[in-house]
Amino acid sequence: MKSFTINKNDANQRLDKFITKTVPLLPQGLMYKYIRLKRIKVNGKRAEISTRLQVNDLVEMYINDEFFEAAPEKYDFLRASTKLDIIYEDENIILLDKKVGLLSHPDEGEYVDTLITRVERYLYEKGEYDPKGENSFAPALANRIDRNTGGIVIAAKNAESLRILNQKIKDRELSKVYLCIAHGYFDKKQATLTAYLKKDEKKNKVAVYDKPREDAKEIRTRYKVLDEKDNLSLVRVELLTGRTHQIRAHLAHEGHPLLGDGKYGTNALNKEKGYKKQCLYSYRLQFAFTSDAGILNYLNGKCFEAKDVWFERAFKDGTL
């Protein structure tokens, strides 16, 4: 038997979610059986899989020791790079300037050195994250940015901050502004574009249409041209809807693919300019809460910017 006392970072989770994270070796079917047979109890009583755990609840698991994974003596995240570009940090969050080429999360090609593993190492070495002291929580990213895009990513240091940020992002109470370089000159130097986007999950690619069609979602993209030269435009973009690849696909649909974009752009144009790196950066973030944000209320109205957008500097000094 092993017991777990629910701490602040574990609270408000469903019982089954907590068990899945805490005892990853326990098969799901067996977990449900053990809950039903009261071999897994909360505060000494039978519980449902959907029971919401509260601070100081006691979860007792009368299951074989083989299912309890021993805490590793060494952690994989300690092999990650120590390089982090921190824009802002407090007791609840870190705002990070993710550079082009760095993955937000591990994938099949890169498991060790990613933005989140760098964050875990950073907080572990600061003494703010102790995996042995947590049942199920680890520092997490509230938003993610594609490998080929740079910009501001929010890391949550505790579960309460992560829950709040996830909800605020869902409710669009965070405002993100992007910089990009697009091919060609825009007829209108600023406008709000409306279209319809449909995603192909298998190809991880989207298509944009001028008129509504089945399974396509409306997208709205606001832009302003900041500078022009050599048949390229430096553009500031604000997403009024947040869809997969929205900026890249929408501007390409308008005849202005992003410089360096191999998926929605034109390889011939990119080759002509000698660019393989995608010129898109989520450079500005504002917290614009319209409802209570709990422990993060102090962030309301604050705005943060990434100061070094590599292609903006190159565009302006003529070295692009």
C-alpha cells in the first residue's frame, strides 16, 4: 500500500487523472477496477473516477509495489541546455523568448533539449522545482510556438497558475501581436482580413477559403505594414481568432506568403532571397483580463515585448 497527500499543485484534478500521472505503470483498465473494488480510496472511503481531489485529501492505493515507479536518481532534463532568454519572471510564471529552431516540447526527434526541459532544469537548479516533492505536477508551458517560429512563451511554475492561464487563453484574454516579413507589397497598408480555414490533420496543413464551407472555421487577421523594400513587407499582425497556422496560411492566401515559409510559401521566392528560416515572431504579449484571474490578477494590463527580433533588425539595416 502507498498513500499520497494531495498538495496545492495536485488539487482540483479528477482522481483518475491524478492516478494516471502519479502511477504511470498502472494500466487504465486495472485502475478503474481497483477504484471500483475500493483498492484505491480517498479519505478512507470509496470514490468515483470523477472525484475532484482537494488539498489535504488522502489517496490510498492498495496495489502491488511493481506499479510504483521509483523516482530516478538523475533526471533527463538535467541534460538540457542552460540557455534561456527570460523576459520576465515572478513566483508564478516565466515569460520566455523562444528562438527559432527550438522545440517547445519533446517529440520523437528531440527528447532532451527543448524549451520545457530547459525550464525544468532552470527551476530545479534554483530550488523552485523538486520532482520528488511533487506527486503529479511539473512546470508546464501555457502556450506553444512552432519550432520554426520564435516568440514569447509562458511557463507556469505551479498548477493554479497553469489552470488560470489555460482558461484565459481559451477565453482570449491574452493579446498576442506578431511581426513577420511577407513577399510583395500590400495594396492596403492596414486592414482586417476575414476568411475560412479548414485543417487537414493527417498533413498538418490548412487550407483557406474566401467563402464558408463545411468544417471550415472563420478566421480574422488584422495587419499593418510597417516598412517596405526589395519587394518585401515588414508587417505587424494581430490574431482576432486563433487557428492553426493562421497567419502563414491567411497571408499566403492573400498573395503574400511569409519569407522563409516552406509550407505555405513559394520555394522559388525564398530561394531567390536565400532564406530558409521563417520570418514570423510572436513578439508582444499583453494580459487583458476581463474576469477574475485569481493569483494572477496582478498581471492584468501588463504588456511585454521580445526586444530582439532577428529579422526586424536585419530588415531595417539592409542585411536581410
